[in-house]
Amino acid sequence: MSLLKTIEPNSTEAPRESKPVPERLISGDPSFKTWAQDVARDGLVHTGVWEATPGLTRSIKGETFEFCHILQGVVELTPDDGEPVTYKAGDSFVMKPGFTGTWRTIETVRKIYVAVM
């Protein structure tokens, strides 16, 4: 088993397709694609690529720590207790455990993620 893993931003594998759960959908009709690429630490660390079409959803991280690097598109995150922050291709950010707010996909977004559960 190699301890080096390359994340493929344009995987040729079929993604897992999904929609937001109804209680988190605020507006629009976003759809999601996930190319899960690695799992480590007994399922506690997940890495891959995620894509979303435009829409507004509620984001609740719970105990999850997530690093994101935007490959394409534009999103706006608004913490419940803060101002909106816009991220675009080339930007990176972290959503720490306990984050709650909204995630607005303005232009279809594709990101690399590392999530620690």
C-alpha cells in the first residue's frame, strides 16, 4: 500500500450523484457529484473531488473538519454569525467543526476536499 495518493481533479470514474436533503435546501435545484478517492484512519479521513450546481443550501459541519481547494466556479459561504465570504478557483479554506451557515453555489463549483470526521 502506497502512502502517497494523487487526487485526480478530472477523474474518469463514475461519480456518486446526489441532491441536498430537503431540510437543508433553501433555494434552487442543486445537484452534487462526488468522486471519493481515498479513505484513511479507519474511515475518519476522506479525500476526493466534489462538484455542485447553483443553489443555496444549509451547511452544518457538526464534528467534521473540512479543507477545501476550489478548482473551478464561485461559492459564497455565510456563517450564521458572520458576513458572506466568496471563494473562487484557486482559493482554499477550512470549515472547522461546529460551522453552521449557508453555502451558495453561484457558478458550478468543483473542489478538492479533505474531511476529517
